[in-house]
Amino acid sequence: MLHTVSIWLLVVAFSAAGLFNAIGTRANRDNFARWGYPHWWHRATGVLEMTCAALIAFPATRGVGLILGVVIIAAAIFTVMRHRDLSHLAPLGVFLVMLAVGGITF
């Protein structure tokens, strides 16, 4: 039961984050620019997050999806730590915990 719930929470969370980043609100685009990324990077991030969600959704590709999720979140943590934008750490920590639970139950 915990396995199923954790996996689907990850799928929903990465799908929502991916959609949010792909749409790119003004504040979101400004954050990516402030962090030094190209103007299109929010879309690339969104596509990667939605790909991660799709990979996690299917048992055959779940391991690859979990690894991709860890890479995405690690890059995000590195970015916000490097720029001392610590307000973004809490949601990233939630993603990290969900990935750990999904990986343990994998």
C-alpha cells in the first residue's frame, strides 16, 4: 500500500511541477534567469519533470524514472544553494523524501 501511494504521489508531484515549469509564470521565468539559465530552460526542466513522472508511472521504467528524479532534484538543490535562495529548499526536500520512500519501496 505504501509503495503504491508513494509512487503515485511522485507521479502527481513531478507532473504538476513539470506543467508549472513548462508553462513558466513570470516569477518562475525570472527565477531561472536570475539563476543564470537560458530563457528556455524552464521549459526543458518541465519536460524533464514530466518525463520523470511518466517513467515512474510504469513499473518497467520506474528505476530509470527514480534516478532521473534524483538527478533533477539534486540539480535544483545545487542551484538554490549556490544562489542562497533557501526559500526553495522546503519543497525540494519534500521531493527528496518522496523519492527516497519510492526508492525504498521499489
